[in-house]
Amino acid sequence: MAEIVCAFGAAVKRAHYARAVSDLPRVLDARGLELVGHTDLDGKGDGMQVMRNGDVVYVGHMGDSGVATSVVDVSDLRRPKVLSQLPAPQRAHAHKTQYADGLLLVNHERYPYDATDPESTGVVVYDVSIAHTPRRVGFLPVEGSGVHRIWWAGGRYAYASARGRRGIHGASLITIDLVDPEQPRLHAEWCFPEQRRDDPDPGIRAPRRYPSCHHAIVRGDRAYAGWFDAGAVILGIDGGRLSFVGRVDWTDRAGGHPYTHTALPLGDRGLLIATDEAIDPDRTGAVKDIHVIDIADERAPREIARFPVPEDHPTGGLRFGPHNLHENRPGTFQSDTIVYATYFSAGLRVYDTRDPTQVTEIARFVPDAPRGQSVAQLNDVLVDADRTVFVTDRHHGGLYILRPTG
């Protein structure tokens, strides 16, 4: 009888697994990664940045669906379940999230970017000590277009790119004091002197060089920032205040606007990985790459190599090229050699940088086009400490959950 019960249980388990697999989107190409779960976020699949808090993940939304943040139960990775969705402000979006110390920070930014009179711009603080029930407890208003992206891994200060502040072209990097999360306040700000101008800001489609902070990653007393049209910038931090240390800039030889996005330090190796964001559709505009930078001398960093470019992928009027990196946040997967990068229509790419001058691709995942778009547009990636990968599509694809196969 025990053998019959065990056999029946195994059959039920196999049937459950088969149903879960059959519910998954079709995969065009995968190596080293297996799709185990997926949600289209209840038909609102414009997924952006992902943060995990135990059995819950928070997914930011681009804003086209009217959703700010989805709260998703991932206790069963094969069957993620949307628990709730916070609405976005009118004429603004809330596409970036940061979680630490029982708090969730969410940006509010003018959206569409040419919208007028946004309902809210700045940073919202939620208490998520009860993970599935975000409770708004604080708000920092930020003038202009508001906040684009935040770095916060706990502690007193958060760092955010603030767009359209009075007298500044592009985005500056601001420091937010969270000593009282219910009363966050602006603490410090840094930008290039050439950004401080009184004439109208032409925006990122400016015909010439347009320095603008995308965001920073903080390690110790250093902030590593991607700066549109100005390369990768290293800033010193002292009591939350910022000062210039060094910069490497390849933008003059890129032609057009390279839109440097993320600058990720690789442990103590004296290396920085920087991505250019492929904003322009169908491979138009300046060449976009992933750069390897030697920062052993912080005041004179230098580019030493570039990542290999994936094989050609159709774009269908959308994007092909690098974008976000897994940022080695505390509590997540940490590596000073393995780099996860989203590549829009070329999916998710995983690289080995042990030889920084000869970076190799070691894994990839490319899903079929979601309903309603021509190709996949994988946008943000978070890798948990157990190597579970959460990756989003910026239009309709929602949230994909992957596990390594090797």
C-alpha cells in the first residue's frame, strides 16, 4: 500500500509540474538558465525594477498600465501570484524600487516625460515590515521631473538621480537623509558644473553632449555613477556629501548619445563594469556597449575592454542592446566575476569576467515575444542569493523567474 501511495504521490507531482511547465511562455533560446515561473502581472506586464522581501517581490512598472508597484507572492516560484497593485500617480510613474531594513523606497517621476503638471514627483517611503502589505509612511517631494532611480541598501542615506531641478540641465545625484523615514529630507547634491545653466533644458534628445546622472551604486565611501554622455563617474562620500574623484569618458568617440546607464564595481578587483543604454530603436543612434574599466587609479580610470555583443536579434521597431545589470546588492547573489546583463531583444546574458580583457558569455535566456509586441524587451534583473533570477519585460511580458541548470 505504501508503494501505491508513493507512486500516486509521484504521479500527482509529475502532473502538477507538467501543468506548470505548459503554462509558461515559449522560450526562443536558453543556455544555463531554465524558465520555472512567469506572471504577466495580471495583464499589466510593463515590468521594471524588482526587489525581494522574503516570499514577496515588489515589481516597479513603466507606467503605461497605470500601475506603480505590483506585490507578488513567490513562495511557489512556479506559480507567482499577484497580491496587490499600487496605482501610479496621474502623469507620473513609479518604475524603480529599493528594499532594505523593512522599508521600500519608490520613485515618482513625470511620465510620459513630456507630460505637464504631474500629480506627484519625488520619493515615497513604505513600511513593508509586513511584506505583503506596503504602508506609506513618508514622502520627499522633488521639484521638476522628480526622481528617476534610487540606490539604497539600508542605513541613513539613499542616493537618487533627480531630473529637472531648477537651474540644472539633466539629472543631478542627490542624497536623501532617512534618519526619520517618515520625514525624509534632501541632504546633498552633485552634478557637473556645465549642468548648472539658466537656459531651457533641451532634454536627452539634445543635438550635442548632454550630461545627466542615471543612477549610482554605492560601495563604502564611493558612489559609482553612470552619467549620460559623460561616461562613468566615481564620487567620494563623506557624511552623505559627494565630491568628484575620477571619470572615464568614451562618449566623444561613440558618435551621437551613448547614454551611459550603470556603473558596477566588481568587488576588490579594481574593475568597474559600465553599460550604455540602448534607448534608440532598431540599433539606430550611437553604438551601445558594456565596458570594462580599470579603476586601480581612481583618479585616472581607463577602459581596457568591452563585452562581446550577442548574435543578431530582430528588433521589430524596439530595442537591441545593453541596459541593466544585477547590482550585487547586499543580501542578493554576490560575485566579483559573474555579471548578469539585460539586453532587450537579446534577452538576459550572463558573462564571466575572470579574464577582464576576454569576457565570455556563459549563459543566456531569450523568451518569445509577449502578446502585443514584436520581440521581447528584457529590462531589469535581480539575482537572489540562491541564484533564483527575476527578470522583467518593459512592455507586456511581465515577470520571468529563472533557475540555473548547471
